[in-house]
Amino acid sequence: MAIEQVAQEIVNSGNEAALGTGLYYLGKFIGAGLAMGIGAIGPGIGEGTVGGHAMDAMARQPEMAGSLTTRMLLAMAVTESTGLYSLVIALLMLIVLP
């Protein structure tokens, strides 16, 4: 509602270029936020699943805890890479786009 009011005030003032610029930046920020928010869902679910299954396996076979911890950390690092890629894309949207 407030965005519509601001847009109407800009149109009434005769400065349509400011409206286009403002909407461009609004879309840029919303896009970066969505890229980061949606990009964080997968790693969150993946790391929770990996950690849960690793704890389950360690409870069943405590003597394998060292090997399982190494493999769990490696799997979490691979899973986290998609979250980092979404962060890079969001930053590129904010910084590189004119």
C-alpha cells in the first residue's frame, strides 16, 4: 500500500524517471533477498539430514565415530557450497548490476 502511494506521489510530481529508478532498485533488492532466502533452504535441509544420520550411525557404532565425523564434515561442506553460490549470486545482483 505504501509503495503505491509513493509511486503515485512521484507520478503527480512529474518525475517519472525517479519512479523507474526506484522500482528498479526495489526489484533488485527483492531479487537478491529471494535468491538468498530460497538458496538457503536446500543447505539447511541437507545439513540437518546429514548431521542427523551421522549421529544415528555414531549411536549404533561408536567405534566408527572418527571416520563418520570426517565423512559428515565433508558432506556438509559440499552441501553448504550451494548456499555460498546463492550468496555470490545475491551479491552480484546487488553490486554488479547497474
